[in-house]
Amino acid sequence: MRHRWSRRHDGIVAVLLDVDGVVSPFPSTPANRAHWPADSWRCFLFGGVYEVEWSSALVDRLRAIAATPGVAMRWCTTWQDRAPEVLGREIGLGTDWPWLEDSGGAFAVSPGWWKAQRAREALEEFGAVVWVDDFIQGWLEAREELDEPGPRWWDTERLLTISPDSERGLEPAHLDATDRFIERALAG
């Protein structure tokens, strides 16, 4: 189900979640997976060629965030509709989360990065936003080099950006920060 922004939801925190390099680190090595219990790691072969790894402990933490009243989860990934249909079914989470359309937007370090546009739209729609993508830090650095001085839509207390190391993906500390941000945002 593709999500179209429709009306303002001030009391809701949107969580925009990427897949590759976030839920599924790449390339993954045992050293890059040490932040989650070794026995929690799972894998499936997507399309017969692409190995997708994830931690069931990470999925459990995401499940708890998704179950928080006042939180709206969204897939924000190049997987598009395959995120809920394929990944969600495999990991047992997110099959009912809307996915955000890329609309032919530009790649991460360009000013017109489609995921940045979706995060900006989410800020217009929701009371607060958690945006999780492994390319955010690179995009922010490019903005510093390319943009003129002045107001930046992403420089607000209503937005938490989390940019994990692509080889490690989301770590417990990232989810701890997400929990704290959501709690503050929902407390108003």
C-alpha cells in the first residue's frame, strides 16, 4: 500500500525506515554483527541472488516501537512495495506499513534526494519524524558543501535523523535514542 500524505497528524510520530544498510547491514561480517546476539541473526535469499540478513532482536525492538501508541511506521526504501510484501513477510514485521514512493527522485548526496523529500513531507504531515537511513550523514555533508546559508528544513527539534554504518545497520543505541525521542515528542 503506497502512502499519500493526506492530512495533518500533529500528535503522531512518523518513523521512516530504510532497509539496506539499516535493517539489513551489508556487507555483513561477524564483527559487524556483534551488537546483536549472535544467535539472533537470520538470512534469506531475495530473488535467488541477494542475501538479506537481519537480527530478530532488532526486529523485536522495531516491533515494540511500531506498537507504541502515537507512532506511524513507514517504509522509506528503494525496495518500495517489496518492503512490506517480501521483507515484511520474511522478518514478520511491517507487512501493513505503507511504503513511500520514490517518484523518480535523485540519489542520496544530491539536493533532490527522494528520501529527503519524503522526510520533509512527513515533517509537514506529522508532529515529529524519525528518519532512519544509512545515507543521511553523507547527504547532510553534501548539503553543507552545496547549499547557501540560511534556514534548513532538517534543522528542527521535531526531526531525529539516524544514519547507521551500512556495514553494521541499526544498533541498540540507535533504538534507545529513537525511544527517547518518541517519548519526548508524544509527551508534547
